[in-house]
Amino acid sequence: MDLNVLRKKPRMPGGKGAPVASREGAQPEVEVTHAEASGKRLTGSPVPDQTVADQPGKRVKIAMRKHKAYRGEGSSRRAARERESGVSTEDSSSTYCRPKSMRDLCDMRVWEDDEVGELEVDNAKLKSGLDELSSRLDEADKELNELREGLAESQRQLKEQKANCRKADNKLLKLMRENESLKAELLGKSIANYKQSVGFRWGLWRMGQVSYESGYRVALARF
């Protein structure tokens, strides 16, 4: 095998018909001259040389071809890259914003301290309002207890008045009955006393004489 074949550089075609590679190419194409040399070796000698085959670290020459960029392709790819970089920066800025300096950190700390101060003031106001409501609730409970005690006292007095009214009604009924009995007793006593009096007797005598005289006159008139 001739090593000069491997070291030989590939010849680039020249002339007007040869394509001109643009520097704005994207993906390079790789050509390996080792394959061509091995093909020549196989056609030249059917039996490979064992010494040459066992040699380590053969030099292989690689030719790089740049992809030809068409008109407008490079600018569109550049715009796509800029767009992707802009999207990535926007995503990173939206997810986490790292402070640039100690001034930003101090501003953040001052803002947090101000917010904490406002929250403490709000908490103090809420606590004072809660204490005031608690005191009002205690006063309302005290007044409610006093009203309950007054209601119980009024109910007790009402029960006593109802009992007194029942007792008065019973006494009145008893007095009315006693009055009726006394009236009947007085009437009987007055009649008995009148019969035992002198006037009653004198009246009876006069009534009998009149009756006698009237009877005598009637008898005389008949004869």
C-alpha cells in the first residue's frame, strides 16, 4: 500500500462551473479519503499486507466542505437564532430576576421592611379593635346578666302578687258570705225584739178591742 495516496490532498475543481462555497454555511460535509485509498488497495493487491494492516495510528486526511447557503437563507437562520435567544432570555427573566447589585438588594430589603412595618401597624389596629370589641362584649354580657336578674325578680314579684290576689279574692268571698248570714240573723233578732216590746203589745190590744166593738155593733144591728 502506498501511503502517499493517503497524504495526497484532494483536488478541488476550478473554473467558471465550479460552485463557490459561502462563508455563511451551516452544516459541513465530511469526506474521508481513507475509504478511497482502501478501495485502491483492494483493487491493486488482492491479498493485504499483514505488516501494513497491523500498523496502529494511520493518518487519515479529512476534507471539510461547507454547505452552500442560498439567498436569504443565512439571514432567516440568523433571525431564527436571535428569536430563540430572545425567547430564552424572556423565559429566564420571567422565571427568576437576579439582582444586579447590592443597591437592588438594599432596595428589596427596605421594601420588605416597609411592608413588614405596615403589616405590624395593621395588626396593632386589628388588635386594638379586637380588645375594644372584647370589652364591649363583656359589658353586654354584664348588662344581659343584670337584665336576667331583674326579669327573675319581676317574675318572682308577679307570682307573689298573683298569690296575694288569690288570697284577697278568698277573703272577699268569705266576707260576703258572712254579711249575708249576719243580715238574716239581724232580721230575726229585730222581729223577736219588736214582739217583746210594749208598743207591739199595745197595738195588739187595740186591734182586739176594735174587733170587739165592731162585732158588738154588728150584733145590735141584727136584733
